[in-house]
Amino acid sequence: MLISINFSRKSLSQTGSGHFSPLAAYNLKKDMVLVLDVAKFKYDSYWCSVEEIYESFKDKDLKSNKSRGFSINKKQY
């Protein structure tokens, strides 16, 4: 299963605005996700609380004027 997120970098105190990256892991005890940032030149992979990620979805995309979010892709065998 692959979870991709479309989030606001600003809400995570990062430079830039909207961004896409996959999630790689979830830490149940800390309620955090591992974001595999695809812009390696800018940010390495990092852990972020689920609450912070959820808040980053609330920012609207400037072109569509719709909230950001996530996509779950499952491979079927």
C-alpha cells in the first residue's frame, strides 16, 4: 500500500507552498508518520505528527481552490 500526501509546506514551517510526497511508516506510540520528501535537495525524510499533517491538508490549492489531502493506492494481486 502506498499513501501519498498533498500538503502545505508553510504549515510545517518549511519553505514553499503545496507539495506531494509519500508516507513510509507510522509510529503508533508517538502517533507520527515518516514523510519521504521527494525534494531531497531541499529536505531529507522526516517524522511529523499526524495532527500536523492533518493541519497541513487544510490549506487550499491556489489553482483549484480545494483543500489538500491524501491518496491511498493498493496493489491488487
